[in-house]
Amino acid sequence: MPGEGHALSGEKVEDPLVNLPVGSSINFEPIVFGGSDAKVVPDGVANWTFFDGALMTLLVKTSAGTTAMGTVVAIAPGLAITATHILGDHLNDIADGAGAVLCAAPSQHGLELWDVRKVNYTGSDDIAYLSLERASAIAEGWRLRTIPATTRAPNQGERLHVIGFRLAKAHENDGSFGLKGDLFAASGEVIAVYHPVRDKFMMPFPTIEIGCGALGGMSGGAVLDEQGHLVGVVSTSLTTEDGGGPTFASWIVGGINREVEITWPPGLYPNPVHILDIDERLLRLEGRERVRIIDSNSFEYEVWSDR
């Protein structure tokens, strides 16, 4: 159910075609986000299909039913990012096949479904990468949408946008299901950027503190700068009487030193592939040269803030 509140702005711009080996070429096109009129208190988004499939909700299907767990952001063909904690106990379900985990992406052409094939996460941050396989049919002329990312450190006082779904439990009927809820947005100024950790216990990872609220279900949602680059994903927020947060984002830099397996489209990626080694035509990652990998457990990051 679409909201009638904040509006997102921007335009779709065509990118050179990337020939994906899944029968026929697919037009690969990043989303260009031009900002929103959101305030510090989250409200529904009027044009809720703006991201056209690049913003998804995570669904877990078990014997008890299908439940919406949080928000997922597509960053490359077959690869998405979210907050690890939204998976909770279902990490084991994915590993042993006890539950079906999928992503549902509202688009201008309807609801697109993706199966989650693999999850890459660590215990040292709140960032998980999801390997996705297309479950919906691919129509002629379909365009794959993704959101570009950046390693840039937001400046104190800079405005960021927090965007994510809040959905009720899915309604099932004869093997099909429907979702009821909304896409929410809020925006606020950066209060602080914490690196390498915010604290030793609650958020022992790089964190961005933003002066706005977030709702349950928005966890894993996109935290975007004014240029539309993903700087992190929603990790947690403080519940306050006025609904103004703050919200804490898991900064993308904390999860940058990862090798992932991406199974779709078949043959497109070497497996495993390091995040920083993914072709820049597939993963728009601004400032990847500011990160130097030392080994699988350590890296050096050159902090930068100005483009």
C-alpha cells in the first residue's frame, strides 16, 4: 500500500549495456537518486516504486508462514547488501535449507522475486552480502536496477537519507502471497562518523550517526548521500518520544574486505570474488582505490570526504 507522504526525486539514466549470459542481454542501469523532501521523522513515500526493483524486502518462509524481516539493497547484478541482524536465527535456515529466504522488490512492472542462495557475513560488523538468483520471469526489455556505493566518509552536518520498507506479515493463499505495508523515508544531518568502532559492545564496527528516526523493518535499508551513493545500511535507531532518532548506520567501509560467491548470472563473476575486484561496470563503488587489502582479516582505509 503506497504512502502519500514524502517524495523521492531523480531520474533514470541509461548506462552502456552489460551482456549478461542468461539467454539474452539485459539492460543494466543504475538508479540516480536526486534527494527527497523527507524530514527527521519517517513517513511513507508517495512514489514507492521509485527504486524500480533496486530496493527490496527480505522474506523468510517457514512452516509457520512467510514473514517480512527487513530491507535489502541491490548493488550489483546478483548481489545485494543488508544488515546481518535482520537475518537473526534464519542464518541457520539458509545454511541447512530448513527455510526459504527470498527478496521481494516492488518495481514499476509489479513485484519481482529473488531467491537468496548464499549469505556472506562476519561477527565483527552488521553488514551481510546476499547472493541472489532471479526467481521471476525475465521479460523482454527488462532493466536490472542497482544503487551505486561509496567509501566516502560523510561530513558532520551533511544531510543523509534513510529509506526502507515496513511491511506486515505476508498473506498467503494457495501457494501465493501478498504484502501489505509501505516504503518509508527520513533524512537528517550527520551527527558523527565513528571509525574503526563506535563502542566495544553495542556497535563494534564503523558507524554513522544520523539525526533522524527509523522504524522497525527499515533495518538493512539504504542510507544515501545527496548524490545518491550508498554510504551504509540502517543498523539500529533509538526510540524517542518525538520519533527523531538518532539512527545508526553500519558504514559500508566496515564490510568492504570480503570475498563473496555470486551465482547469478551464471558465469558472469569469478567465484569467489573480492568486493573490490568486482568489475566497476557491475559494481559502482566510488573510492575503491582508498582501500588497500592487507590480508583476509585486515585492510587500510584512507579516510576521504570531499569529491
